[in-house]
Amino acid sequence: MEKYISVADAKSCALARHSDPIIRSAIYGVLDDTPAAEVAPMVPGRWDPSSSYYGFRCCSVCGGTIQFDDDDVWPFCPRCGHPMEVEPQ
């Protein structure tokens, strides 16, 4: 899985770790010249308990149906891997 970072955070890290202005300038140049990826923030899915079968819930992202025990809490969908909102107990 790819990891996306904030350029401003990367520059702050370079500023904190490197006192040499030439090294900092080189790092800043690489960061500024790197094309940006179009990413959207991850929005958690949710378990839909309104399934027609008792004990089953449906993933709001992939539509996969998972059987739950009463005490089960799945923080992600085991079918698509999407993180889920976990209701506080």
C-alpha cells in the first residue's frame, strides 16, 4: 500500500533534522519537483445491521455480508479491507 505525506510536514522534518542549508535546499527541491498524487481522505465505512438475516451485517463499501456474534466488533471489513467506524461500547 502506498503512503502519502504532506509536503509541508516533510519540509518541517528536514528543517528539524538537517542544519546544512545545502542539504535542506536539495530536499526541498526534490519535494517541490515531485508531482502530487490525487488522493482523497479515507472515509470509514459502516456496518449496516438492517440485513434481512439475523446476525448478519453488510459492509457499506463492498456490500459483503458478514455474520456477527453479539459481542463481535470488526474494525475493518474482512472482504474488502476497508476500515469501519466502530461504535463505542
